[in-house]
Amino acid sequence: MDEIDRMANQLERAMGDPIADSVQGFVRVVSVSEPKGRFGYLSCELDVMTEADGIPPTLVSTEVVTLRKWWPKVGQRLPARIAKSKPDRIDANWEALSRKTG
């Protein structure tokens, strides 16, 4: 971790960020709902499994709003920050859906 990352982490802790103790990892999509809505951005409920060194895999239910063309697929793996103290708290990079990650 470089100096900027350390300073950012200290600021997150001071501001009460719920994932201030996070580490870089991934979430893998394990289930996906059908699209909800009719046009434009649609709501998607999904379950993801966390993957990060030193943190036990944890199933997390969440929701994302995205376009139908970027709909998550089971098995897709996305970069995420995962809280060490509460691994059900995640900050997934949902924009990665548009890059067809797998």
C-alpha cells in the first residue's frame, strides 16, 4: 500500500466509511433476477460471493441498476472492495459489467 492509499484509508476511517478496512478482491455472481422495469435502466437483484485474501467467502444479496445489454450473468467476476470486519459490506465495480468481464 503506497502513501496515498494509506492516507485515503485513514480519511475513510475518520469519516466513518463502513468499508474503511476494505481490501481489494472480487465478487462472483451466483444468481440474477429477471429485469424489472420496461425501458432504459432496469433493476437487478443478485447474489454474489466475495473472494479476497484473508476473508472467508461470503454470500451477499444486493441490487444494481443497469442497462439490459449489461445484465449480469451467473459466473461473472467483478472487482470489488470487501470490508475485512464485515465481509457482507462490499463496493463492487458495477461499471465492469459494461466490459463483459467473466
